[in-house]
Amino acid sequence: MASSPSMEQLVTDVAELKRAAIQTAEILVDHSNRFDRLEARLDGVEGKLADLQSSMQSVIGRLDRLLAASLLERTTNAERYGATNEHFASIAEHFASIDRQLERLERRFDSVEQELAFLKNPRH
């Protein structure tokens, strides 16, 4: 049979168990403190991420408004350019019409001058 431990051995074993339990409790308290600090850091990071997300939303909103304004300006300029081109085309057409009328008047004037010259100097 195995001999039973002595009282002195039992006291030593119990003391070692107490030290181990105390050491385990200290380790658990240390880890708990570390987790608390880590949680506080993560809360800070979470807050910064929320601020960054808000800033990004603000930037995206500004970019959307800038894009909309740019598209509107380009559309307006294109319409204005188109209207200006149409206006210039209309003016050019009007000038061409005036040129044609002037040519007709010049031909009539030349014809009238010839008739007048004929009437002044008839060579019958």
C-alpha cells in the first residue's frame, strides 16, 4: 500500500495550492485590466471611425453637389453654345439673304443705268 502523506506534506501542498490560486487570481486580475484598457482603446478607435465615416459622408455629399453643379454648368454651356451656334447660323443666313438682295439690286441698278444710257444716247 501507498503510504499516506504526512501532515507536514499536506500543509506544504495546501500552501502551494494557495500560492497557485493567488497567482492565478493575480493573473486573471491583470488580464481583466488589460482587457479593460483594450476595450477603452477600441472604443476610442470606434469613435474615430465614426468621425471618419461622418467626414467621408460629408466629402461624398460635397463631391455629389460639385458633380451635379459641374454637369449643370456643362449642360448649360453646351446649350448656350448650341444656341449661340444656331444664332450665328441664323445671322449668317440673314447676311447671305442680304447679299443676294444686294446682288439683285446691283443687277437692276446696272440694268437701269444701261437703259438710261440708251435713252440718253440712242443709236437707232
